[in-house]
Amino acid sequence: MFEVRFHGRGGQGAKSAAQFLVEAAMNEGKHIQAYPDYGPERSGAPVRTYARISDEPIITHEPVTKPKAVVVLDATLLETIDVAEGLDNDGVLIINSKENKDFFKSKLKFKGKIYIIDASLIALKLINRDSPNTAILGALVKATKIVELKQMKNVIIHGFLRKLGKSAAEHNGECVGQGYDAVVL
């Protein structure tokens, strides 16, 4: 079973990111689960969401405590939250930031793979909004290969097409692609 934990703030799209990820996996025939874990729902409040993807039925409903990947939509959360908690050194940590990898290696106990992507910049450039979730999903896809890039883009485009129309859908699909391209393995 592949488990992912997303850390973000209300309004950054952590809940949507988990949903988009599992929808892409479901379209590939996998068993899925996604759910949020947050206190008071308000913009800017810390949010955690979880996703599980498996080739077998998922019977647990416990919080993800041993993720294979952690995605951080807001690097300021590292000041108060141990985002790498439960993440083994063979896991993947993806952080939305302008800082470099060495900056985070010195701050974290985590010794595994760290990928830094300025997903906010990609989002601002393409959708005129600091909503880093779609770009960071592209980074997650490249770093973990948990779903196909094409499937992730299709899910994003169809999800935004229903909500915000063709232009927003296409721009968010492009965010996924640029997020994917921004990660150097």
C-alpha cells in the first residue's frame, strides 16, 4: 500500500490534491482512500490530508502514520510541525519553497529524498493564484511514479472543467506538467 500525507493551510488545496491523486489511481484500477484531518475549517489554518493507494482492497481507516511520501504545500509549517514524522529514510519529501534542498536538510531529521519545487510560482504564473496543489501533484507523480502523468493531468482538467471552465482547467493541467518538469531526480 502506498500512503501519502499532505500538509498545507486551508485554501491551498491539500484536500483537493489528495482527492485528485486517488481519483487518478482509481482510474488506473487501484483501490483508494482519501480523507482530511483538520481542526477548525478556516483559510490559513493548518490542514493534513491523507491518501492511500493499493492494488488490494483497503480495510484500514486509521490516520497515515508511516507514509511513503509527504507533500508540504506551505514550508512555514516546518517551523511548528514535524512534517517528516513517520517517514522512513527510503520515503520521499516534497516541499513547496523557493529555498534549496540544503536549507531543509539542515533543518530536518529526515535523511531520505527531498524534492523542492516552487509550486506557488508555477501557480501564480499560470492561474494567477497561490494555489500550489496542482503543480506539486506533478512533482509527486514524477518523484514516486504512483500514477501516470497523463492520468493525473486528465483528472485535474476534468475536475476543473466542471468547476471553473475550460481555461482554468487547461491552466491547472499545465501546472501539473510544469510541476513534473521542475523535479530533478
